[in-house]
Amino acid sequence: MKKIMMSLFILTASISGFTQDKEGAEDLVNDGIILHDRGDYAGAIKIYDKALLLDKNNYFAMAEKALTLYTMGSYAKAIEFCKEIVIIHSEEKELWNVYCNWGNSLDALGKSEESIEVYEEGIVHFPDSYLLYFNEGIAYTTLKKYDEALPLFQKAVMANPSHAGSHNAIGRLLYGENRIPSLMAFLRFFAIEPEGSRAVGNIELVRQMTTSNVSQKGNVTTITIDIFALPDTTEDGTVLPDDFATVDFMLSLNTALVYNKENKKKKEAERFAMLLDNLCLSLKAGQEKNSGFYWNYYVPYFIEMQEKEFTEVFSYLVFASSGEKYVKKWFEVNRGLTQQFFKWSDNYEWYKG
């Protein structure tokens, strides 16, 4: 009887110790994350290993160690460790993170095709993970398979409309190919990430897209239009999906009007607000007779924006990283309007397919 009681005591103590060890391990992991964020990757790895001594196979510790291995460039080690995690923690709800890390490590080693297989495996288990779609799209982009990449970025923005990187990727893939969807993707990017190095680069791309077909010399404005850029239709006259030929034509005409001599003294953001207002009206006029992902996903957002009279604040957001003093001053004066815009934008219900 005493032996049985002693065995039960030891078992209870072991269970209690395991719980304490798990908590202690995760406290250590938090310390490791701090070192990782400071750039002390070797120090972080040591902390994660200590955590794993306290609680063998602790998912938190293993996932963070795998991430640090990837960040420090130890891609081969990260791959092997990710494989181990996937086997041990096959039921973990956050395992999509490890699939991303695994695929990214393969991609970093130039094994993009293998990384795609990993992302696909992850998507089977986590079909709502926008980062798996995004990273697979990046892998296809690395392979210069842009037609395969684009639908993945579309799935990423449907899974997470607030992922700036996916909108940025769509804008860049369509740049020079389909101006209006590219422009809308970049504009949506600014609503999420109006400041920073990516925003600075995208301002110039937006300038080029909106003004490239229009030139001025003295009082003469020249509009360059491809006369063959008519709407693509089927044999029965139905416009093909995601055709923006008419809207593109109207954008060139409106650009010539907005950037004429009469508006020359207006600030760039003011003129862009006029252009955006007209663009939204053109989109609204063509909404009923057109279809396709970009018509379904981006167009309703911009139509509603114009209807709620947010085109002005949005235009200033586009130029938030321009460095212009008048833009900064505008936001100081119009904080309330800016907050109203973000409240609307953050709560907007996006197309989900």
C-alpha cells in the first residue's frame, strides 16, 4: 500500500513539475525573443535550448528557434528543425507559421520549387492563412512564373485585406500590364501603409501611371491613347473579365483636365483628389456591365469611398511620405476627418470570392 501511495505521489509531483516547467520554458522563450529582436541570434538560440531542457518539445520554443535559425541565415538547420516540428506538433493551430518558415528557408537556398510544395502542404491544413498564399506567390515570382503568382496574391488579400505586401505585389505584377487594377492595388496599399520606404517608392509609380499618357508644352496638352485598346469581348459582345479599357481611357482624359493650366497652382494632393474623384465615378459607371476579381474586389471600395466623400483624405494619405510640409499640415488640421476615414476603411467588408 505504501508503495502504491509513493508511486501516486511521484506521478503527481511529475505532472505538477511538468506544468511548472512549461511555464518556466515559455518565460525563457520571451527572453529569447527579446534577444532575437536585438539581433543577438546566437544568444536567443541558447535561451530557446534552455527552454527546451525545461519542457521538451515545447512548441513555442521550437517555433521561435526555427525562426531565429532562418533569420540568422542557417537555412539548412531551419529546414530540418521545421520538419521535426511539423511531425511532433501536427495538431498545433499555429503550425502555419512553421510551414512559412520552412518554405522561406527553401526559397532562400534557391529551392523555390520545393518551397512551393511546402506552402501547398501548409495550405491544405491552413486554407485561411494569407501568409502561405503570399509566400507561395513570392516563390513563383522568384521563378518568374507571374501568371501563377498573381492568383495567390489575390487569395492573400481576400484572406487578409490589410496585408500591405500582397496589395503591393499585385500592383507591381500588373504595372505596365493593366493600369487601373495596378493603380487600385497601390492605392489600397497606401490606406494600410501610408509611410515608409515602400510608400516612397510607390508614390513615384502612381505618378507615372496617372500622368504617363499626358504631356504638356506651353498651352498644348497631348494625350497619347492606344486606339486599339478597346474593351475585349466574346463573340456575343460580352466584355471579358477584368477589362478596364474604358476606365483607362477616361483616366487619361481626366488627367489632361486635372493637370491643365487652370489647376497648375493647386497642390499635387489636391489635383490627385480631383483625379481620384473622377476615377471613382468612372468605376461606378462601368460596375454593372463588368466582372472579374478586380471589379469585384477593389472597385466597390473606391466607389464607397467616393460616396462617403473620403477621396480628399485618401489623396493626402497617398502623399504622406512625400516629405511635403503642406501634407503634414493638412493632417494636423484634419485629424478628425482622417480618423473617420480609417474607421470606415478598417471596418469595410471586403469581397471574399
